[in-house]
Amino acid sequence: MMLVLNEDQRLLQDAARGFVSEKSPVAALRRLRDERVADGFDRALWRDMAEMGWTGILVPEEAGGLGFGFVGAGLVCEEMGRTLAASPFLSTAVMAATALSRGGSAAQKERWLPAIARGEAIIATAVDEGRRHAPAATALTAEASGNGFKLNGVKTMVADGHVADAVLVAARTAGSAGEDKGISLFLVDARAKGLETERIATLDARGAARLGFDDVQVTGADVVGEVDDGLGLLEVVLGAGRAGLAAELSGNAQETFGRTVAYLRERKQFGRTIGSFQALQHRAAQLFCEIEIVKSAVLAALQALDDDPAGAALAVSVAKAKAASVARLAAQEAIQMHGGIGMTDAIDIGLFAKRMQVASELYGDADFHADRVALARGF
């Protein structure tokens, strides 16, 4: 596997970088935060992304998408990480498109995939129910009722759940919390009777949702994949999301590092630029090397997903664990090297650090994925 981009991928990367730099600079996130925009993103920007074709990157061509693959989606996520561009891209164009393309029924594909490609649908994924990421710990119940099921329980930290048109919900149709078997996936209308949505304020100013299910009625037509055997598909969907987050964290770390190096070159103490101090040079050099490793790990994970989504879990966990730890290091070093001003809202470093924290925790933090890698290696 060669960790290089082909010409089409480089063109997409360049186009994405130019687009987010012009249409969604960091100042745009400040505006969303300061004006307390309820959606947590700019819908006009989302329409522009759809016109660029981004919402259809993982939608098959026969459904109106580009079918460009996970590497392409990751490149967009990376560039979004550079400017903190807020959108439902990860939840909808990456995770929902993956779920429906791989596990959706013919009717579900016909209904939702073209809408995703056109930017006319937002679909969230509801997995976790506790304080930590644990897909197999799903306890929300789906009890047989008539020709369908009734959903009861709670989902927490549902990214984009407060603006979703539909929600992909992991529910337990058999077994008990902690068991791999017995999990099923349902595509639930966000306006369904008994579904209560509570917006949650998040550190990165984007927002998420807590979803409460009280006898929410779904039918067999709402099942995505196989009843009682949905964890495999869910892991593929989560793998796509984790790889996208790893790519975003890579972009976040690269931009944080770039801004820090620029500051080291201009800030003076004792008549010299602080970038000439050897101790700071050593720290910057170490961080540069760590970021280069992240870039390779992320590209390897995205390529693994393109080759075999069901067999890419290990590569994805390596990328997510490394990207989360290095993005944290980049944020810490940036704050320290900027000195006192690094702790203020006057510069953007704090915004990168806050998004890093949320993206690192979402769908498994560095420890969660390091543990998965260790178990896979027999430790």
C-alpha cells in the first residue's frame, strides 16, 4: 500500500482547502458561537458543500453521488479540521451514506441516498447511552410490537441529532447490554411520536442532542441491515466516522502547529525571536514528526476502508488513537508556546483545542482505541 494521493485526490484536496478557507474560515465558527446559532452550522454553507459534490462523495453514482471513496471523504474532513468548518458532513455524508449504501434496503436507498447527495437530508447516528463510548453496551430496547418494534431508552451525545431529519439508532432486539449479538439498527424519522430531542451545548459550540425514546413505533421497513446482527454494520459505520474524525484531527493539529511556528518566528524576547531558542526548536521538531506519523496513519486507515470496510477496524483504531493523542499534544504545545495569550479568546488556538477535545472523545478516545489495538494484537 503506497501512502500517496493520486491526481484526482490531490485536486479534491486543493479544491477543498480553497473552499473552506474562503467560505468557512475560523471567523465563521466564532460567529456561530457568538450569535448562538441553534443549528450549530450554517445551512447556506451546507448547500454550497452539496453544490461542490461533497455530500455525495460516498454515495454511489447510480444514486446521484460521486462514489469517490473514503480517501476523498477524509481529505474533505482534514481540510475542515484546518478551519474548524462546522457542518453535518461527518454524520450524514460519511456515516449515514456508509450505512445506507452497505445495509439499506432498496426502498431506503432510493429514498435517502439521492437526498443525501443533494444536501437535502441530515441523518444522525445514535449509539452511546452512557458517559463513555461503548457500542456493545447498547441497552435501548426494541421490543416486538405488531409488525414492527417499539423503541424505549435514551441516547446521549448524538452528533447533529438536534437538526436531523432521521436518526440511525442502535437498539437491542435480543440479549443484554454488553453482548455483541442482539443489536439491530433502525432508521427513525426525527418527528416520530414519542421521540424527544434535547439539544446539548458542547465545548466546540456545535451542539449535539440527547434523544429520549418512549414507545417509538418503527416497522420492519425501518430496519437497516439484519435484525439481531447489526453490530457488524454498525462497526463499519463507526469506522467511517472514526476515520473521518482522525482526518479532521490531523488537519486540526497541522493548522495548530502552523500557527504556532508562525508565532515562534515573530515573537521576540531578549532581542531575539523565540523560535531561535533551542528548547522550543526541539519541541517543535518533535511535534512535526508526530504530525507526519498521524498523516500516514490516517491515509492508511482511509485506504483500508476503501479496500475492505469490514476489515479496516485495526487500521482505523490506530489512526484515531494516534490522531487524538497528537492533536492534544499540538494544542498543549501551542498554548504553552504562545504564553499567556494562548489562554485567552483573543486568538484562535483555544477554539482548535476545544474542537480537538470533542472530536477526540467522539466514537472512542485515544485510550479506547489503544485498548482495541492491544486486544487485536493479543495483549
